[in-house]
Amino acid sequence: MKQIFLTIAFVMLSLTTMAQQMNLDSLYRCLDREISKSDNYILRRKVRINDIHRKYLSAHGLMNRHQLAWELFKSYESFMNDSAIHYLNICIGLARQMRQIEVLQSDYIALTHQYAATGFYPEALAYQRMIDRHLLRGRQLIDYYDCMNHLYGEMSYYSKDKTIRRESTALANLYRDSLCSLLPPNDNLYLWRKIGQLYSAADYRAALRLSDLWLNQVENDTPEFANMAFFRSEIYKGLGNVPSRKYWLARSALSDIRNAVMDQASLWSLAGLLSQEGCLERSNRYIELLLSGKHFCYIKVKG
């Protein structure tokens, strides 16, 4: 009887493995097709940006110009970093002209976050000092805590200096806790930060449970879905589940491509995994595409 159960278990495991591989193969083919259409997705995004830019050029009134410059920043945020920063600086100049202190604080927070997300930490720290924490209320305070958590989290991860790394980790955790204290526990940003905390503590099962909630709250093929899928793949990395890790990296990369997002961290990670497994043809094809700069440039935003 024991032998029968072992045989059944082995067969079920084999069937599950085969199904996972078939699912991955189908997903890879879909990813290859979408990559071949990436020029169209990029063109579509450029058309939307050009439409906003025409409105910006003909706008009357400082506040209208600020609103459209902000829309241009958001359109460029994960697309072209230099242009995103350019329009944020325009926003800052307009806010100063209008003497709109509240608007100016939001612009400083956004610029600090953009510099932090793209690895320009001295610039991020410089603009962080221009933010007056005591003036912030409501959503601004949430954005500020999120920005500071991101900045010090990045500095903690990439710093080579032990003291800076230790101090940055403490500050990142402090801002994370302050952020989460303002958010409901079903908020996607709350789930994201709590998942990061659980992942750092190697509590992958608890992180996966929160990731399930996050998954059910994001729309497919959006930048938010791509972000969720990337961090879900990281959880499976911690669990040692390689097929699921590859699956969610591919889903994340698909969403990035369809939204013409230039942060291709998911495709980089997937290419690395495929290379380790000896799938060199597909891995090299992804790497050549990423290095060519024809379609993508690596902007470190999924931190």
C-alpha cells in the first residue's frame, strides 16, 4: 500500500512539473511575440505624451501649465528619466512663481523620489532637505514617508560602507513603520511594504499570503501588476520555487513591455535564470535586446 501511495505521489508530481513547464513555454512564446511588437507600444506612449505636450505649450495660466507639466512628468516617470526630471523642475519653478507652498512640497517629494528610484542618491538627499515635514498633511505625508523609506532602503542596499548601511536601514524601517501606520492594511502600498519586511525576515510563507491579497487587487497588464509580479517572483526565489519565480518574472516583463516601461528588471532577472539553466538562445536574445538600447533602458525603479 505504501508503495502505491509513493507511486501516485510521484506521478502527480511529474504531471504538475509537466504542466508548469507547458505553461512557461506558452508564456515565453507570448513574451517573444510582445517583444516583437514593443515598437508599437513605445510609439503609442509617445503619441500620448505628444498630445499632452501640445496642450502644455498652449496652456494659459500658471496652474494649468503646472498641471500639464505634472502630467508630462508622470508620463515620463518610468519611460525617460531625464525628461521626467526636466518637467519636475518646471513644476518646481511654476510652484515658486505661484507661491504655492503645498504644491511645491509635493514637487520636492516627487523629485526626491525620482532621483532615489534611479540611483542618484546625493541629488535625492539634497532635495529631501528642501521638504518641510511640518507642512505635510494627508496624502502628502504618505508620499513623504514612502519616498524616505525608498531612499534609505536603496542606500542601505547599495552602500559599501557598514555605518551608512546600518544607519540607512534603521531610517528606512522607521519611515516604513510611519507609512504603514497611516495606511489601511488592505492598501496596496501597505501590502507592498509589509511584504518587503516579511521577505527581509525570511518569512516567505507570510509574505506569499499578503502577495495573494495584492494580486487580487491589481488589474492585469498595468504597471502596478508588473510591480506586484516582480516582488511575487522574489518571494518564490526565497522559497526556492524556480518555476513559479520564472512564471511571475515573465508576467511582470509582459506588463512592462505592454506599458512601454523602461525598467526591465524582470526581463534581466529572467534572462539570468534562463542562462543558468542552459537556455542560452532565449537568454542571449533577451540580453542582446536589453543591451542594444533599441527598446529598453534599465532604470532601477522596482526597488
